[in-house]
Amino acid sequence: MANLKIKLIKGFAGRKDDQIATAHSLGLRKIGQVSIQPDNAATKGKIAKISHLIEVTEA
């Protein structure tokens, strides 16, 4: 199974609580932080919710 490399590129100021919680569930807490996640339906749903805050590449 492939993995996705997710990088937080924008901060949480002014964001909704559920978007912040989604980022935290992906292991992202600070700008520039990178997380490796499995490429599955749950991860893709989280990515879709905060796509404006992150950058996604194949790991």
C-alpha cells in the first residue's frame, strides 16, 4: 500500500475547530511539519477537509 507525505503549509489562525482537529489527527501541529500517512479512504477524506492548509505528495 502506498503512503502519502502531508505537509502543513498554512497556520490555524481563524480556522474552524473541526479543521484544526482534523489536522491534529493527521499529526500536524506546526507550520512546516510533515506526516506520512497511509493512502486509504479515511486519510483522503481528512485531506479533502483541509486541502487548503496542506500540501500532499506521494511518499
